[in-house]
Amino acid sequence: MAYSPSDVRTLTPVRENVERRASKPDLRDIFLCHAWDDRKGVAKELHDLLESLGVSVWFSEKDVLLGSNLLREIDKGLVKSRIGIVLVTPSFLNRIAGEGVADKELSALLATDLLVPIVHDTTYDVLRDASPLLGSRSGLDTAEDPIKNIAAKLAELVAL
């Protein structure tokens, strides 16, 4: 796997936090924050790629049971995950503007050094206009690296 200097700068602090949290074996590797509209498209694709690489992923589509309190289950998922990834898509940007569930997940993740944004079908310039805090974080971009490679980098990031 090839890493750009930007990838190394982005992922090194997250990796250090993963290593510090390694003593907590009951944690999922990744919490996948995404827009509801992306749950059957790119979010599912990323989830499936990560799981095929042996990564345990908290994903609302499989981890929130029918009838359970969505926000409470998300809260538990955030607590029980080593890192969070935010899949930034046009749908996600629309959702955070409406201050819905994705916005609440984002707020919780922004408070940590365990966050990797992944931009898909949009740009960091557009992201910075919608969320300067998230846009100021360096991350990964599917325009520069196919989602399969991004999944492999994330898998390597959380491997212990």
C-alpha cells in the first residue's frame, strides 16, 4: 500500500490513539458515520470492504435493532469504537446542515483525535464551507484514491 505524505500526516495521530486504546479488547475497530441516504450505497460498500479485510465496523444498518433508541445506540457505538470515520458525501453535507443525526455523530467525533474524514463525490473546499471544523482535518479522498485502497489503509490503521 502506498501512502502520500499527506496520508502519513493524517493517519499517524489516529494510529497513535489506536495503539493507546489497544488494551480495550471489546472495542469495535471503526465507527462509520454516514448520511442516511448513503446507507445502501457508498456507506455499505465501504462497510463491506472493511469487514472483508477483517475490520469490525459499527454500522447503524446492522447495529441498531428495530425498536431501539437510535441516538442511544449511536452513543454506545461511539463509546465502543477505536476510531471514527466520517463519510462526507453531498448527502452528508445536506444532513449536517439540517442538524440531524449525522450532525450529532459528527459533533461527538470532532471532540476526539480519533477521526478520519473521507470525502466522496465532493471536495474539501465544499466541506470547509459546510463544516470548518471537519474541513480543517486532513483525511482521505476517493477522488485521489479508490475506495478499495482507502478501506485497505483504514484496515492497516486499526490493525493491532
